[in-house]
Amino acid sequence: MTEPMNRRGRSRLLTAGAVTGALALTAAGVGVAQAAATPPALSFVAATSAVTAERYESDGEVWLSFDLGLHVIAGKDPFEIWARRTGYDKPIVAEQVVVQNGKKKKVALPAGTVSDFNGLKDFTKITIVDEAGKPVTEYTTAFCGNTWGSARTRPDAPATSPYPTNCGGYNPFTLGAVWGVQAGWNAAVPDRPFSDRRGDDDFDLPVGRYTATATVDPAYQKLFGIPAKSATVSVGVTVVDASDEGKGGLARAKKADVAADPGLAAPADEHSLHTGQGDATRQVSSYLPEFRAPAKRPATLKAAPGSGPKPDLKSLPAWGIELSEEDGKSYVNFGATVWNAGTSPLLVDGFRRSGTELMDAYQYFFDAKGNQVGSKEAGTMEWDPREGHKHWHFTDFAQYNLLSSDQKLAVRSGKEAFCLANTDAVDYTITGAKWRPENTSLETSCGADTVVAVREVLDIGNGDTYSQSRPGQSFEITDLPNGTYHIQVLANPDNKLAELSTTNNSALREIILGGTPGARTLTVPPVHGIEG
């Protein structure tokens, strides 16, 4: 759930009156639940033939709540794609996992099929015409298959899906992704350009009636076995004016859209990458057993095993770097990600010192079968009572510094304590990567003020991103001389956590400050060829 900061996100669009649910999906006029015993490898369907879209306008802002209800459905075998690059200067290589003679194998997809981590490039072409048949807009959308709303579409399908819930393309330093649709399950197909979904472009339809026609690219039809006769669907769209609900209605529409697809939310502060749109006061980890630490701290501490599985914390270069002005001061805002590239989750339990707002933290170690084999002291956790926080922070996870050109400390971020959460899929292709982590937000990771213990976890392949966009956490550069600096993201700064290697804990990102007081300028050169 991460994307560059301070962008005004636009919704994936909400349906008002669209048919939903597994049995509503139809393919060639046959109910999915009653489909043929041997369905196509991949089907393309629309949930309904007509939808109503609500158009909100308030204070010059337009929000169009619009969902065409497009889906794909996997056949007797899962639809699964692995996409990975071996370096940031290397192309993304994509492979499809297919079943042949009862065995799984990976088959390379044509070069250019995947150019980023947003999904299969130009999977669907969507054309919208007005009531008179005059073209209004035409665009293509990518498809990855990882969606929150995926569900079984036939009763004999597997009961659960192993695949992630988002594509994983927001972080510019993503290395590997796994996309999939479980056998017999559906996945939503984006109905608008990805660039627009990130807030880069406007998407609006005036009040009126339209017809949207969506077609799967013929190359994908052939590649994935989508029947040509059902590769095109048309949906009638009626756009109505909902502005009379005022700002409250606009806010509710946005909230509902983000709830349907949290990956579309534009982070507004340093916690947005953790919370999505959740309630920061509702701390699930305080009562869900899987996120609850043991009632007692370890009686006997064992040294970290000399061998065996361990986490490996790696820092990514700072990203989403921007300049801001507030109360006459200048700040450099940025996003910072530390991820676990190791062979074990990073698991830290905190145990409260009775009557205090402080916990003692312990790291736990596991063998290859997941059995706990050791633990060690790992610093502390502290309760943060401030609005927008109200959770337990682990104090020894990371540190952010602004270094001068000779790499001496110029400014230190005030953010030095963290709630661990799996906010980013950095590389789901590595061994042991957890594709569907549960603790993805403050609500699932950080505990309430009434708990006596808390568990915080960073799973294999996942990253934890904080955006530093608040004074006191972003770098104040009001009086810094012009010149070249480096943003340092430093994991495990005091080496209190045991990991496979500490040689990859620091990442530097060059920035160039210029201008004059009150009118500073910021230049961010690409790193590894990446502009993000």
C-alpha cells in the first residue's frame, strides 16, 4: 500500500447499483456456478450489463465513483505469474506457472509483456462512447490478478487463495512480484489507467449515459486461452450528479472507494503507508491470538543460533522525495523502506514493565521447520500517546540521516521508533516469502495502550515503509547551505537485532539543494536509473 507522498489519489471507483457477488458473474450467458466441468483456462466476464456512476464535485474537486465490474476467472488450474528483475538496471522477466502432466513448470512470457510491477501491460482496452455513439475516451489497463475482492465463483473451487492482495507496484524499488488468481476464483480487472489511479491524470465523465466496451488484447487471449467470443464485454454507464450530498458525500465516496481498494489511497502523513484508511485506535493485535505475544517474557534467554534461519534487513534508497514549506521553514520529505530479505521473519515481542509506558523487547529465532530455538534482548518498545500514533513503537529498528557530501551528519530525523508492519511487497519471488501477510497496518501490528505484551513482525520478502512528511521527522533544511547531500536509510542502527548480514543495512540517496531561504529548490538525481 505504498505510493509517492502528497499525491491526491483518485478512486478505483465505486459502483452504485452494480451487481456483485460470485453468482452474479456470467460467462457467455451461463451462470459461473453452473459453468462447464472443464472451464476455459481464463475467462473474461462482466458482473452486470449496466452500472450507475456517481459524480461528486466539491470545492473544485471532482470525484467519479465508477466501476465497470470487469473480472477474469481462473479455470481448473490457478493463473499464476512470477515477475522479477535481478537488478534495478535489468529488465523485468516474467514467467507463467503452468501445470503439465500434473507437474508445475514456469514458462517465459514474451519480452515486453511486463514492463513494471503494475501487472501485464495493456491487458485490456477500454473504449467509452456517449449516447450518440461518439467516442469520449479510449485507454488500456494492466492486470495482475491480485485483488482484495477475489472470491470463489464455483462451489468446487479451493476454499482459500494463496495470492497477494495487491500488485506491489507502488514502491519504485520493488524487485519481484507474484500475481495470481486461484482456480475457480475471480479477480477484478482495472477499469481505468493506472497512472490515473495514482492521481497523475484527471478522469471525469459529465452527467449522462455512456457505453463502455472492454476487450482483452488478442495476444493475451491466445497466450492465456481466453475464448475470443467472450473476450469483449459492453457495459452501460449512467453518470448521475451526487454533488448535492456536499462534502460529506464526497468524503464518504472516497472512503468507500479506498476501503474497496486500499492501494489507491495517497498517503497523507507518515503513518498512511501503515494504516490505509483504518482506525488507528482499533488495535487488532491486542486481541487476535496470532498477533499476541506470550503472556510472559522468556525465562531463559538463548544466544542467537550461529547458523540457521535469520532475518536480513536491507534498506532501500529513499523515494518519493519532495520539498515542502511550513511556517517559514523548509523541509525535505521522503519515503523510507526497510525490508526483510532473509530466511526467517523478524519477530519481536515486547513485554510491559508494570505500571509504565515502556516494554522490554526480545527477538525470537526459529529453525527451518518453524520451531522456536532461541531469543535475545532487542532493546525496548515505548507507547506513543500522540494523535495519529497511539500505538507501541519498537525503538531499535531504523534511523534516517541527512548526510553532507562528505557523508558527515547534517540533520537527523526525529523518527527513531517504529511499528513494524508489512506494508510493501518488495520481493515475493525469494524463498519463504509470505504472500499474504496479515499484519499490514497499525491496526494489526502495534497494540493498544491496555495490553501487557505486543508482537511485531516483518515477514520474508516484505518491506516496512514510513513516509517522513511531518516537521520533526522530515529533514529541516531551512538554514542548510546549498549543495549535495545524501539521505541515509539505516536499518538496525545499534546492531541490537541478529540478522544474516549487516553489510546491506545502509542505503544512500543523493539530493541537491539550491535556491534561497524561503525559495529553496530540490533536485533528485535518478538512482539505478529509477526516478522515483
